[in-house]
Amino acid sequence: MNFSKLFKLQENLDNRILQQRGLDNKSLTSKKILALQVEIAELANETRCFKFWSDKGPSNKSIILEEYVDCLHFILTLGLEKQFNAIEVEIRDLQYDITAQFLNLYVDINDFIVSSSRDHYLTLFEDFLSLGKSLGFSIDEIEEAYIEKNSINHKRQIEGY
């Protein structure tokens, strides 16, 4: 995955939003973290991994991937805000179920809230990418979907989203 390319695309979108919305000198960290938490919940909801009471299966893979890259947008923007954009991230095979991986992401986010260190950011990013692998997404699929959604997000800004 070309992280520098993704960070650059995210930086362009962030700058556009900040300029259009007059938010240049505002701290948005807490809003970005909450947005990430909400997007992770939306992703979990589409996977239905926790819905033990239901026979209905997960949403279509394309819907899950779109929710996944919505999360990626906020992970990237947090990295930019903290200047953690020159990174190497390792994708691991995790030995626990998807529900546990989602819960672990919330722990990672909490750790990042308490101490916004580079190590906590890398752990969050690595665990997020590992979740993507567990969900069956390739690096190429993630990158392509991110680029497509980033373009949609630019268009939404033009249209007054």
C-alpha cells in the first residue's frame, strides 16, 4: 500500500474542508476521533459479526469495503494532524475473531486518546489493516476503494454535503 500517496490524498481533502468551512485554526482532534468511532461502529454493523441473535448475513462486500475506507479516511487524517504520516505499517494475521478485533480497535482508539503517541497510532493503524485482511480485503482493493471514496468526498464538498 502506498501510504505516502494516501496521506497526500487525505491532506488535500482535509485542506479543502478546512478552507471551505473556515476551520483553519480550530482543533478538530476530538471530532475526528468520535467520527472514527462512529465509522467503526457502522462498519461492524454492516459485517453483523456481533449479531448472534440474527440469521441475516453480512452486507455485500462492496458495502463493507466502503464503510472500511470511511474509517481509513479518519485514521489518515488523525495521522496527518499528529504528523505521523511518514510511517511503515505491518499487516498481521490476527488469531482472534472479528468481533474481538472491533473491540480491540476501540481499545486502540482509547489508548490514542490518552496518549497520542506515534506507537499508539501505529498500533491502531496496524490493527485496522489487520481487520481489513480478516474481512477479506486485499491491499489493492483497499487502496483502490480509498481513492474512489476520496474522489466522492471531494465531489461532496463541491455539492455542499
